[in-house]
Amino acid sequence: TTLMKEKLVVFLAGLQYIAVQIINTSGCFKSFLLANCSIMYLFLLFLADGPSIQQVLVELTNQRTVPNVFVNGTHIGGCDATYQAYHDGSLQKLLGDSKDAETYDYDLIIIGGGSGGLACSKEAAGFGKKVLVLDYVVPTPLGTSWGLGGTCVNVGCIPKKLMHQAALLGQALQDSRKYGWQYEEQVKHNWETMVEAIQNYIGSLNWGYRVSLREKSVTYLNSYGEFVEPHKIKATNRKGQVTYHTAETFVLATGERPRYPGIPGDKEYCITSDDLFSLPYCPGKTLVVGASYVALECAGFLAGLGMDVTVMVRSILLRGFDQEMAERIGAYMETHGVKFIKKFVPVQVEQLEEGMPGRLKVTAKSTGGEPEIFEEEYNTVLLAIGRDACTRNIGLETIGVKINEKNGKVPVNDEEQTNVPYVYAIGDILEGKLELTPVAIQAGKLLSKYEFLFTPLEYGSCGLSEEKAIEGYGKQNLEVYHSLFWPLEWTVAGRDNNTCYGKIICNKHDNNRVIGFHVLGPNAGEVTQGFAAAIKCGLTKELLDETIGIHPTCAEVR
Amino acid sequence: MGWEEKQVRGYSEFVRTAQHYHGRPIFALFCGDKDAEGKSWCPDCVTAEPVVRKELHNMPDESVFIYCLVGDRAYWKDPNNEFRKNLKLTAVPTLLKYGTPQKLVEEECFKAELVRMLFTED
């Protein structure tokens, strides 16, 4: 029992074991040796009452084998258990009691300076924590890079919405003549002027974040971070200079990057959304590969700016979205200048001529039925087939953080904690929850999820798609109300009167509670924002009728 | 080579000077006019100037520091003055890196750390 007062007690067997065990366990224990933790090795073979101690050990711990490790009186187990405790941080925690806990450089290190990472850093700094943020953009295959702020600010939401706005203004110019505006000049669009203005704005945002972090005393490094040891990362800057930093807690906020299909010519000649928003020349005749919202939004504004745009789709549009809405969006785009090539995938991209833009030849194969080959020339090929989490090359395996090997995402619990207690994860890299959530909570979470699509015909939605609603509640329990509508602004402009569309999905057994809201039309994003709040408050069909003018035209279940 | 300072007054002189040094890093501090005793009508400019001057040695080699007096209080208050219209200035003092979106405005200019960051950021 006196032994238990020692910090770390390791029971070992005979001499021949000692060598092996010390080599095995020295990996774990070296950092504690550095921290002046004394380790008492008890060699059972040499102790006079070795066998009786061994007996006591079995009774205490149910463990017959050596090494048998105790820390501060707590039984850890054998070699495997000790390694496990080392990897998940619990060993260090036990060794570091509050009096002589290891001092770390920072309270918190955040890897990734995007929407998630920056929000987190500001919160933490607000609580007086010492915080380090690492942000580093690995250049695209074509060499594009950007500043602090992550995807949304630099190559996502912000520039996307601005280019969408540029396209809308083009449409507005066309409408304006019907409203009496007269001008002689042919109106043309200058890509370079638009990109310069957008990049200037983004630059001011990058700078704003730098100032904001500095004012909150958050340290920022433009360096690539990777784990080398528990609680320790290696940071490499643009010039290759390396520094090391330790922290009590870490947050992974590394986000995603566009995926490449792995066909000849993809990285050499194709661009992605990472390159599009700062492209120094007009893309010209463009092939957009993919059926995601990125693909459709980009195809939409490129066509709106006057370019010849084709979208190549492997199977369906907007997987995961309400399919009725997806079809309507696709149909609208098709009747408004976007070509679709359905059920084809590119297999090769060759360069016919270098230039800004150059000329590329795309070869594609059909995915269904008859094998067919398609060949066409384009100035630009924009790949938008999906995004992959940036979790593979940051040393997570070194510290034992588990990721989903298939998609690279990080599973976390309700507190966004990974399987390693001192490492958390936020944002696009998150997988679902570790444990299954009951349907009620699931529904609650889905209700608070809303999205907007800035396609030429904007789409906003909140809650469940019709497919998910049917799956979760059963067709017979739902009432779907829908309506085509003709925005007033479109009337005089002579635009379609059978395109804009709204639908709500209600749960019959809960007062016709609105569980899904979908709208297709101008300013759908703004409209949905308000509805999302109402739905969160438990909006029912009756309440809706009392406030707005979407009239039910079809009251039967679809 | 180090850095050099140019003192100018008014918008046209500022633009001429900035164009003259095109190709070199240009930093500019915009302040309200000074009276006969050398004191500006803008109290924040009075506070900011010494802070900025203390950090000038952090500017990269070949830099040009333009110290620009914008005009009197009435001129500055006019929402259509050239500095507001063309350079998009919103307040004095403003310290900026010419040709980039990087700038510090009002109290931000009081913080040596931020001024240093503006001068050394690339």
C-alpha cells in the first residue's frame, strides 16, 4: 500500500522481460521522465515476497500479466492499456495533477482560420484564453491561393453571391427596357473588372480578420499545422520554416477542398471553384462537371454573364435536395441558356492550345445504357464534383484521432469532441454524431437546417425535403400545399408566369405543423430566412394562412 | 536604401506624389490640417501621429511614407470631398497601404501593434 503513494508504479517480471518492457513503455514514459516524474519499477522476480505481491495484484486488478501499471493509485492495466491511455490523453491527465500540470504554450490551438476557426478563436479569447490560430492555404494545382478567412470568404459564399448578383444585374438590364429605360449602347460585361472589385472586397475582409485577431490578442500564424505528439503540433510556413507549439486543447477546423476525378488532364488543365473567383481572364465557353449546388450556381451565373455554358451530370441533379425542386431548377436553367449533358462523365481532358483562356478538348463516356462517346471543345473546364475534408495530412493518426476512412470526416459527440478528449472538431469536416439520435431530436435538428441556392432562379428551403418527410412520417400523414406564383416584378418584364413556385409540407397529426418549406423565385434566400425563424417557433398551416398569401391549390397528399 | 517621407497637402498633391512613386510600397497617413502652432483640428490625429512615426522603421526597404494633410474641418465634413469619393476614406486619421485594401482607421491607429502589422504584413 505504501507503494501506491508513488506517482507511477510499474510491476515487471524477470530480467528478460525488463529489457523488452522498458523499450515498449519508454515510448510512453519519456515525456514524463522529462517532466521529472519518477517511475518506480518493481521487479517482482527480485522481491522476496514477489509471488505474494503477484497474488495481491491479481486480486486487486484481475490482471495476471506484467507490466502492470498504476498511476497515482489508479490502475491502468498492461502494455496495451497503457498505450491506449497514452494515446487518448488520459495517462497524461492522471500524471499531471493540478499542482504540477504540464505547462502548455497555449490554452487553445485552432487549426484552420475559416468560418469555424475564427468564430471559435474569438469566443475563446473572450474568455481570456491564450489562443493560437493556424491558417494555411495549400495552393491549387494551378497555383491559386488566398488569405485568412477560409472558404466562405475567399472561394465560397461571398464571391459566389457577388457573381450571382452581377448576373442578376445583367438580367435586370434586359428587363429595364420594358420598364422604359432607353439606351443606345450594347451592354457588355467585363470579367476582369468584376473580379478585381470582388477580390478587393475579399482583401478587405482578409485584412479585417487580421486586425480583429490582433485586437483580441489571438496569435495568428500563416502556417501549415500537423500533430507530431499528443498536445503538440508542428507549424510550417510558406518559406519552409518550422516551429512547434503545444496546447491543452485543440480544435480542428480545416474544412474541405474540391475533389478531382482522377482522369488525365484534370489537375493540369481544369479549374475548380478555388480558381474561378480570382481567374484573371474570362473563362469563355465553359463545361461545368458535376450536379452539386456548386456546379449549378456557378453554371448559372456564368451563363447569366453571357458565357456559353454546359453542365455535365453523371446521374441526378442536387442529390439530397428535394428532387421536385431540383428538377424545376434544372428545367429553368435549361430554358435560360444552360445546356445539360446528362448521364455522362468526362474521361479525359487534353489541351489543344495554351492561352488565357486556352482551348481544351473533353472526351466523355455515357454512364447508362449504350456506351457512347462524347467529344467537345471548351475554353474552360470547371470541376465541381464534390469536396473532401482536409483531415488526411495533419498527423491525426499520430495522436489517435479517429476519422471516417471513407470520406475523411471526423465523428464527434454532442460537444463536438473527437475520440481524443482534448481534440475537438467543427464545421465542414464533421461526421454525424457518435450515437444514434432519436427521431424527435433528429427532426428538431433538421428543422433548424435551412439552405439557399443562388441559381438563376433562387431556391430557399427550410426543414425536410418531400422525400425525407415521406420517409420519416409516411405519405398518409402529410399534407403538401403548393402554388406557382408570378412575382410582380416579372409581370411587366414579360418573364414566365409558370416558373416561380412555393410548397410547404405539413404534419397532419401535429396541427398541420410546417416541417418543410421550399420556395423557388426572386430573393428566395431572404424569404427563407424569415420562414426559418417562424418554423423554429412551430409554424402551422393555419398561422401561415393568417399571415401570407400562398393559397393551397392542391390539398391532397402527393 | 531604407525609406523616405513626403509631406503633401490636399488631394491633387497626394495623387501626384503617389503616382510618382508607383512601383514602390507606399504608406499614407491622412490627418486634419494643422494650425499655426502645429496642432491639428482632429484630436485623434494628434494622438495617432507619434504612434505611427515610432513604427516607421518597420516599413520594408524602398518604402515611401506620405504624410498628407487633407484640409480644414469644413472641407473634411463635406461628404463629397475627393478623399471620401475617390479614396473611400471614411475618417481621419487613416493609415493605409496604398493600392491595397489594408488600412487602419481612427483608434486602430493608436495601437502600435496594429501599425506594425500594417507595415510588415505581406
